[in-house]
Amino acid sequence: MILIVQKTGPTPEKPGNTLHFVGGNDSELFLRILKNVPFKMAAAYMRALKPNNTELKWTEYGVRQDIQIHEGIPVIQTQGLYLIFCHLNFNIHNCSGDTIDIKLQMFVNGDHRRQTIDTLCTSNEVSKRIYKEFFQLFLEYLNVNDRISVQIDKYQYLDFAVLPNENVLGVFRYSN
């Protein structure tokens, strides 16, 4: 299964069109599309809960089939090859000359799978506000009861004020 989406702007609604594209934030658009995809496989689309430590917790955001959410962590119920992605937004209100590195890590059963590190502020940079998007995507063969977790080291910068619904984790079974 391949799903390609390109948003170029609002699309006028046509009579009888059940899947139309409108302007708005990306996660709402993706959620609307995913709700209309006839999944016969495992799928979950989850929104991050406001963090109070480095491991993010997730809540159902609209699509969930054959994936449980146990204490905020997705748990696989059907084995197979999965497409896993995480989209997070960071907002730093004031870069006052301190170096700020953000690290996003993804794990399966506690084993490290992917990592992204970016320096958002450097020691010689002064800026009032910095927004940064992180996106990670990978394919992984998962078994029943495998757990997917996401950690960020500077969770206090995760944006819940401007784009609260844009911090999402998607897990979709790609094939057997």
C-alpha cells in the first residue's frame, strides 16, 4: 500500500466527493485521509500528551485498529512489517546565547532504532523565537506485544501552545 498526499491549497468541494482536501493543519488533513482509507490491517494515529519527562506518552487521535495503547505506549497486536513515523514541533521562546540541542529517539521494546539530533540555538546566536519540526520515519518488522516508544531530551520545548495537535505518532502495518 502506498499513500501519497500533496497539499497545494484548498480544494473546492464537489458534490458526492467524500474525500476532499481543505486548508488547515497537516495532522487534521492526514487524519481525515486516514479515516477514509479502508484499512484491513493494524493502524494507529496518536497525539502526544503534554510531557513531564523524556519519554512521550500517546493518546488515540482518530484511527486505531489492532494496536493497543497501554499506559500511553502503543503495543502491537498483529505481527508484520510496520511503517512508523513521528512528527514533533519544538518552540524555543528565547535563544539567549546558550547552546540548545534537541534529540529525538525512537525505540522498539527499549532497543534504540532511530535518532535525530539538531542544534536549535548556538552559543553565538540570539533570537526571540525558533520553531523546528522533527520528522522520523522507518520500516520495522514487529511481533505481537512489541512496544514503540519515543524519547526527547528537552521535552519542555515541545510545542503545545501553537500546534498542540501536530505532535503525532503513526504506526501502520505495511505487510505481513
